[in-house]
Amino acid sequence: MASPVAVGGGVLGAAAVGVGGAYLAGAFEGLGSSEVEIEQKIVLLSQNSEFKTEYGTDGKIGKDYGNYLVAPFGDTSASKDGQIKENNRKWWEQSYENWKRDSENSSQTLSEEFKDTSKVSKAFSDSTDVSDSSTALNRVCKSIYVKEKSTITLNTGSTGNEVKLKRDLFKYCSILGEVKTISEAEEIYNTDTKGKEDANAKKFIAVNGNDKFWAKRNEEFNDISNAGEKSRSKSTVTTSKFKTGLEGNLKSSVKDICQEAYKSSKDNQIDYPTAEVDIFCTL
């Protein structure tokens, strides 16, 4: 088990991961830079032309995490020559290599959906393939995208597969790679702080590591023109640091604001309203 990571008072700089780097994340995690020489355009689930019809139902995994999940086939709209585009094949092939490495590691305990070759037998099956397609990694992920969020949420009476499935979902189906919470990363916060609260520690994203997540979240946070659910424009509390920035600096990264929120008193609803920490510092 990794040793606990103490979070001190200093501000941690965000990793230098750009948009292209974030899109390469997940499947290419663990590879040396010499092995990934050309950035490839990855079509995310939310960018898929069929997103609203196939994955747009509230409460579904695909709906809530579509900005981070890789589209099963890529862009399924017809190209100029009338052929369906399959842009994500190479990404799925590399993700499959990562899964295969983990599945062969006896110390790895995978979720039921990814546990062995009976569940995942190959990397990719295109949109027209019907033979042996259900166990292709891209289609395994596709089947999870339409499930309820409760299947990756740990509740009373849960079997524990929920935690494993959430980890595997982001590790093998997402541009983010594995994303760890405060409790999973074993970050330490002082008593009576937001980061110390057990319920918060299980959902707030750790500031150490998770560089790809924070790069993507910062992109969402600063996107005012196409404001999504994670845009700073969604902050409604006048005094909130998510609205004003740290010390009035509107260029403050969302990672740094979240870190200060975690260290703040659990009762501090002026600078770091819990409702807004829930919006900006969680998946």
C-alpha cells in the first residue's frame, strides 16, 4: 500500500498537460514519450453524433461522464464518401494492451465486467461487426455507458464491485486514466476540515496525482463561452473562491482552489461552500 501523502500549506502546481495530452491520457498511461510520438484526435462520447439518443438519459454513466469517456467507435456520422468513420480504433487497441497487462498481473483484482478473457477478448469491434463483438473492449465499455450511475456508486449493501468498476471504467474507457479520491490516495488533512470528513474523502478528487483529471477540469472550469456544468460561471455564491479566485486572482487553477477547500473548516460556507466543492472537485 502506498504511504500516506501529507498535504501541506503550499500550493501545488498543476502538471503541464494540454488538451491534446489529456485526450491521449488513459490508454497511453504508463508509456514512455518515445512510444507515443503522434497525438491522435480522440472522439469523446459527448462528441458522438448519437450521444443524446443513446446516452442522454439522466442518471446514466454515459450522460454524466460523457466529457471523459471515449466514444466506442469514434465519429459515427457519415463522411463525405458515405462511409462511417471509425476514429478511435487505435486508442482502443492501446487501452486493450493496458487491460491485458493488468489482467495478467495476479495482484490486480479487476471488476466483474473486466475480470478475464471471458469478459474482454479483444480490443475493438467496429459498428457493423456482429461476430464475437460483445467482448471487444470498446463494446464492453459501451455496455457500461448505458448503465445507471448506481453501478459505480458504493452504497449500503454494495458488494464492492462498484468501486472496482468505477476504477476500471476510467482506466480502460476514459481519457483520464485511473482517478483517485482523497481516501484512495491516502492524502491527510487536519481534523474538522472538509478533506478530513469521511464522506468528502470518498468523493473529493485527490490533489496529488490525477494530473490528467485536473488538466481537463481546469479546461472545463475556465470555459465561459461554452459553459458546461463544471464552468466557474456555475458558481452562485458571491464570496466563493470558485467565483472570485484565490486572493482575487481569476486565473487561479481549480485544482489549487479545491486544495484550499479541502484544508478549510468543514463549517466554512463563505469561501468554500460545500455545494460548490461538490460541483468542481468531484467527478
